[in-house]
Amino acid sequence: MKLSIIGTGYVGLVQGACLADTGNHVICMDIDEKKINALRKGTIPIYEPGLEEMVKKNAHEGRLEFTTSLKTAVQKSDVIFLCLPTPQSEDGSADLSRVLQVVEQIAGLVNGEKLLVSKSTVPVGTVDEIRQIVKRRAKHPVEVAFNPEFLKEGTALQDSLKPDRVVIGSRSKKAVEVLKELFGPFVRTGNPILVMDERSAEMTKYAANAFLATKISFMNELANLCEAVGADVDLVRKGIAADPRIGKLFLFPGVGYGGSCLPKDVKALVKIAEEHGSDLKILSAVDEVNEIQKTILLKKFATHFKNRLKGRTVALWGLSFKPQTDDTREAPSLAIMNRLLEMGVNVKAHDPIAIPSVKGLFGGRVSFHETSYDALKDADALLVVTEWNEFRRPDFARMKKLMKHPVIFDGRNIYDPDEMKGMGFYYYGIGR
Ligand code: NAD
């Protein structure tokens, strides 16, 4: 099939590569000229394991092309996927301006029958709005569908090649058939393709992210209580996870969730509810708990140093919002670093991949280090913010020698408290 992807970011590039890999011809379009030029030369603008090889292979074999021309992308394809950003507006709602603007443009460009599919996460009712726009403007028939994206950054390729489920939101039989054919190769082991109406599909995407965020905030609150009552949240986690109704995944407490999806999608769902006269009390609290949790390490840090913080130096390990990605959007590390700078603390940061994503934001106020050990030199304390694998078994003796004070605030519970104490560290985890 001839496909185009509008918006070649985390979702667009991964989907474009996977759909090309199953034999389709895919044109990835983006307004960012630098990005498109780099992709044409084989340079991948994001870090995602396995993606570079897949993009290069499919580009080399002529199935994957890159363009900045919306006209080319629209006119040379039968199916058009929208993978555009839907960021948070000031009031918390999803900002649909880019999506709707591009839909208007696409409607004016169509040169034959097309299927227009949104992969962008959009509020309930948006697909109906898109349908109205194309009905009004397009000179050829355009079917519309919503196909929510469930990939996780860091494992995006695997998630797309073997999705748990594919959701197709469309009342158009034709659209459903086309999407089933496109995604069928990815669910050969029997994972379901769930066909539903557009509004239910739009709600499914928000519900999934809202539930995941709820699990995290629940565990974070519980962790803080465990600490207060003298329980160990890690034992409690295992104790509850053994119940299949609860499940083992997504129960790790930490420094709060971040990324380009959970924070904005929780806020957008609260806003959607508000617009429909409904007050989502649980989700409002989920968001509030998350904001508080981002500062949890700083509270521990202030208590340990008896509020004498000005002029101290902190090593911070982990900038991305989670391991295996360079994405730092809404990452807890940003809130932590900003707060530390306000307190007059010097910050020495390290991340295996994500330094280029944040370097520009701090204008020289934070020093960035190529190795985790460089960041530790003369530090009063270490803050572990992202659980990259390489942080799990470091050379503790070397760390102790490098640091001014052997104090570790472990925001991801990656070290064993007794072992750390045994080695002479002051150690603070989350909820134990
Ligand atoms: P992104 O910011 O990584 O990529 C969006 C791309 O669109 C950028 O490259 C940008 O330059 C481009 N763009 C912006 N305006 C454009 C325009 N007018 N024409 C063409 N291109 C334009 O965003 P993303 O993380 O890929 O997210 C895209 C959508 O998918 C969002 O709605 C998001 O909520 C959803 N989603 C994201 C993830 C994720 O893990 N990133 C997962 C599921 C769903």
C-alpha cells in the first residue's frame, strides 16, 4: 500500500519504519527541514533501540522516503497517518491547533480517494470534527479513522512490531478493512484487533494512560506512607503484585511520571470531563500527587543537610524521563534541576544518551558530564533520577573516593539499603 506519515517524530518515524518493513511504500513528512535532511542522509533524530537499522534498511530498499512537502505526501499515498503533536494548552486541555490546521490543508490537497487516520492522541469527538472538515473541503471522498498509538518509548519498535492490541476506531467498513490489512502482519500470534466507534477509541487511549498514571501515583503515595510507618514498599509491592488482579507491572515507586504522554493526557482527560460537567476526582489527585513526588528527593536532601544547601554540589544521574530514550519532555529531572538551581546548589548531571536534549535549556547553569563518575567529583550527594541499567552496579568504592560526602538519594530504589549502609553510604530510597 502507499502510505504517508504526517509528523515524523517518536510515533511517526517508528510507525513509518515498521509499516515500510512489512512491504508498504511509506513517505514520512515533517515541517522540520533539518530533521528531514538528516533522515535523508541516514541520521536518526531520536534515540530508540533498533530504529536506526530499520530506517536505513527500508530507505535503502526504496520503501521509506522523507519529504517536507505535504502535497507530495498526500497526493502520492492512499492512506495518510497523522502523527502530529497534541501538546497541553495552558488550561490543561489538548491543543489541537496543529492537527486541525493540517487536516484543513490535507483536505485541500487530496487528489483522489483517501483514508485519513489519526494516531495523534485526541480528545473525544475530534475524529468527528476531522470528518466534518474533510467533508466540507475535500473534492474527493475521504474516510476517517482513529488508530490510537500504544508504543512505549525505549521499546517502541518491539511494541509496534508486536502490539498487545490494535484499536481501530471507525464506523467506515472500508477504513476498518484497510487498517486490518495494514496491521494484520503485526498480530499474527493472535493479539486482538479491536474495532470500535471513534469516540470509544479516543476514550480508550486516554483511559489507558490515565490508568497507568494512577498506578504510579498510587504506589508513590503508598511508598511515602510506608516510610512513615516503617514498612518497606518493595516488599509491599511484591506482596500485592502476586495477586493477578493487581499484576506485577507499573508498580514501582519513584520520583513521579514524566514524558510526552502521561502528564498531558491525564490533564486533558480531566479537562474533557470538566467540559462534560463531570469531575474526575481520582485523576485530579493523580496529577497533584505526581507534582509533589517530583520534589521528594529534594525534601530528603534538605533534611539530610539540615537545610544548609546553598553552595553545595549535587551529582544527578539520569535526565531522560525513563531509561532507553533521549526524551526529556516533562522529565522529573528538569523539575529537580530547576529547584536545585533556585536553592543555590551546583548541579553536575550525567545521562548516557539524553544530555543533548537538555543542554540548551539550562544555558550553562548546569554542568553536563560524559561519564557518571565525572559527575560525582566533589559532590556532596548523588541523586539517582532515572534507572538506566549502567547505574545499577557501579564501582561504589570509586564513587566514595570521588564524592565529598557519601550520600545517595536513590529516586528509583535501584540499590539495596543494607548493602549501601554496609559500604558506608548514607542512603535514602523511596518508601523504605
Ligand atoms: P513528536 O513531537 O516526537 O513528533 C511530532 C512531529 O510532528 C515533530 O517531528 C514535528 O516537527 C512534526 N510537526 C509539527 N507540526 C507539523 C506540521 N504542521 N506538519 C508536519 N509535521 C509537523 O511527537 P510524538 O511523541 O511522536 O507524538 C505524536 C502524537 O502521538 C501525540 O498526539 C502523542 O500524544 C501521541 N503518542 C505519543 C507516544 C510517545 O510515546 N511519544 C505514544 C503514544 C501516543
